[in-house]
Amino acid sequence: MRIYEGLEQFGPVKNPVVTIGTFDGVHLGHQKILKRIRRIADEINGETVLITFWPHPRLVLYPDEHNLRLLSTFEEKTRLLRTFGIDHLITIPFTKEFSELTSEEFIQKILIDTINTQKLVIGYDHRFGKNREGSFEYLKANIDHYSFELEEISREDVDNVGISSTKIRLALEEGKVETANEYLGRDYELNGIIIKGQQLGRSIGFPTANIHITHDYKLIPCDGAYAVLVYIEGNSYGGMLNIGMRPTVNGNSQTIEVHLFDFEGDLYDKRVCVKLKSYLRPEIKFSGLEALQKQLNKDKEDAQRVLQLY
């Protein structure tokens, strides 16, 4: 997959089959579109082109809002798109100036003049151009003026309940990990770097690795304990993850800590991928470390029971 930061370096490709969108999470609905453009490209001996935007439009259009949380970082999204056979990924820098581009200007300057689109495939709810004026209906009404074919992936084709990034975010914020994973078509993951913590877990037999998530826009699921699979340097481990304020030890900021089963060694500064399997319980303030230790033993049993299913 070739990645272009902007349109300047994009060269002519053979029979481009194009789709557009932010594709946050690359969930099952997105995957339907990606598989479809791959199939069309193979049929016409063409190449797949995905147009996306960065920064996320909301970060530019509403800079005073700080509540945007995304299901995937740009790096995670890129890795996922590669697995679905995207040949060319164009990342258009989203600026206020770009946001003023009308849908007709977008179609003519980008889809036709720059990419020479042969077929455009978009999702049922995708909108583009200034004030989101462009839509499938707009394209369909004007298709005789364009040099490309048009196809829509309908809501019914995606799923009769309508899979969306918003529904997945809500599920994760409510601890409904299995629902989120079902919509994603894979486990929700957190990628970060192991940093040094207070090492309190060692004193009660549950050493934990503190995970620093490098992008503050990445959605962190609700506070609580989780059964997880952890990937470090090509090795996988079962474990349990805690997200929260650590009220039992008077914590004053949210931490993300993972305890690995059957592991010994130094993890500091290593990159880690944590895949969430199940939500075990909400975060609780215990009477002391002894009560916390007792609960952690139960959490371990519950997590190991969950992980045996995978």
C-alpha cells in the first residue's frame, strides 16, 4: 500500500476504484466497502484508492471542543487498511481552507482531475464538501455530468441495525466489550509504551505494567477491570487490565495497568498491544490492600476463565 500525504505526489494509476471517509475503527461496515472496492478493482484490472482526512475534521472545525475520542489512531487505521487490500491511501490535510471546498469542487478537482476515478463507492451515510452538502443523492442526481460510475453501500447491506463508529464508542464507554468487538469484527485494542509506575502491585503479588497511550484522542474504555490478551515483541500473554483512578491507594489520575499471567522480566520502554476480550467489573474502592488482593485473585480466575474460550 502506498501512502500519500496530500495529492501532490499522487500519480496516475490504472482504473482507480475510489472510496472516501474517515474510516475510524475500520469496523464491519467499513470492511464491507473495502471488500467491495477490492472486488471491483480485480474485475476491471484496476487499483483501489482510499481518500481520508487528517487531522480529523472535528479537530479543525471545532478546536475548542476537546471531547473527540477516536477508535483508531492514524497508525492503527493505516495498518488495518493495508490488510483489506487498499493499494493507495491518500491522506488529505484537513484545514479550514479545505473545508470551504464545495462538493462540486471536490468532485472535479480531486475525483476527476487528480485521480481520474473510474468508479466511486461510498457508504450510505457519507457526506462531503462544504457544510457536508455532498451525498450519494447529490452524486446520483448529477452522475450524467461525471466521467465515473457510482455505487452506494446501503444501510441494509451493512447491517440491519446499522453499525457505526458512534455505536462502538458508546459500547466501549459502557463496558460492553463483546458488543464493540462484534461490530469491529476484531478485538478493540490499545497500543502504547510501558512506563514506570509506583510498583504498588508488586507488594501484593500482582506486578503491573503501566501503559502510556501516546495519542490523547484515542478512546479509552470505561474504568474497570478487563480480561485481555497482550502482545509484546511478537509474544502473546493472557492478562488482566485495570483502567481507573486506583481509589484504594488514593490515586489522583487515571492509569492503565496490565498484569500478565506467567510472565517475569523487564518491560520498561517496550511497545505493547492490549486486546480487550471482556469487561470483568467496575472499579471499586476497597477497605485496604488485603481486600484488594483478594479481589485481584478473583479477577485473575475470572479472566483466565474468559481467555480459555479463545
